[in-house]
Amino acid sequence: MKKFFWLNTVILAFFIFDRTLKEIALRGFVSKTAFFKFFYFPNINIALSIPLRGFLFYFLLIIIIFIIIIKLNQAYEKGKTFEVFSWTAILVGAFSNLLDRFKYGAVIDYLDFFFVVINIADIMIFSAVTLLLYQLVLSRFLAKKS
């Protein structure tokens, strides 16, 4: 259980970092480097700027969060550290963006990397989903080899 405490502490730190950067962006801070631009960007769409809103959006969101909570609980019960970390990162990232939707009517994005404007919560979600998919593909590949 100690390992779960530290994993959750890391995820909580990313959550706090994301919320802090969102507040800084909301206050109008702008910075530009060779690799990215930091600025306030309200995103009313969902992932990949898909324009999904209203009842359908919230219905799908509730179903997805319910599935994530079930998967997270199963991972805890089985003591699967990697999966606990991944599902928790997805849930916490989604929660941070959901807070924005309720408070500001849009997700607060602030990192512009040439072709996409994102936030730390988005990075948490994307990274965790990528890790879970990698694990799924790797486990199936290894199962076929045995």
C-alpha cells in the first residue's frame, strides 16, 4: 500500500501543477520559447477539438468515468501498480478538466506546441492511455510467444 501512496502523491503533484498553471494562464501571463507558447486558451471542445457538447457529452462522460472507476478498483484489488497509476492519472486529469468546464464553461489549455494546445491534465490522460495500450499490446504479444 505504501507504493500506492507514493504513486498517488505524484499524481496529486501533477494535478496541483496543472491547476496552478491554469490560474497563471487565466491571469493573462504569456510566454514564448522556440518550442512552445504559454497562454490562455479556452477549449470548448473535447479531445482533439472534437465539437461534442450538451447531453451527449455528459452522458458519455459519466459512462467513461464509471468504467475508469471500475478499472481502477480492479487494479487496486489485484495490486497492479502500473494500472493503478495509469487509471488514477486518467481520472485525475479528467477531473481537472471537468472542474474547468463547470467553473469556466471550457477547459483551460495553455501549452501551444505548434499544432496542438493542451494542458498538463491532457498530458496525464494521453500518457496514461498510451501506457495502458502499450501494456495491452505487449501482454498480448508476449502471450502469443509462449
